[in-house]
Amino acid sequence: MHKFRYVIKGKKGIHLKPAGCLAKEAWKYESEIKMAKDSKSVTVTEPLAVIGLRVKCGDSVEIEINGADEVIACEGIKDFFENNL
């Protein structure tokens, strides 16, 4: 299991377009990738669930990755967050 925290920098937070792009990125990996805000956790391959977290600019989220390719998935998802969110 790999985890990391990230503070959202995008002015609009996570809305439909970035949630869809995140899901597309996550589907590249075998590992299950979850995002948590406060006490709620969702699978990032489900864009509507991600939107349901209501993540705004400045919010901190925790990403948890479990699976066969979790090391590579963690690197890829971190890069995605840094370049898009």
C-alpha cells in the first residue's frame, strides 16, 4: 500500500473535467486507487464519486494505492496531481 497527501492548487478544485481525466489516468493501472477527504473515501475511477467529495482549492486529500503495480501507479498519479490539480 502506498499513500500520499496532496493540497489541491487548481482554482476550481476538482470538478467534472479533472475528475474524468483523473479516472482516465487511474484506469491505466491495475491497482485500486482511492481518494479521501475528511472521513469519506471514493475510488478515483468513478468521476461522479470524486465530484461528490466536493474538493476545493486549498483542500487536502489523501490518495491510497493498493495492488500489483502500486509503485508505478503512485508515481503516475502523483505526477497527474502535480501537473493537473
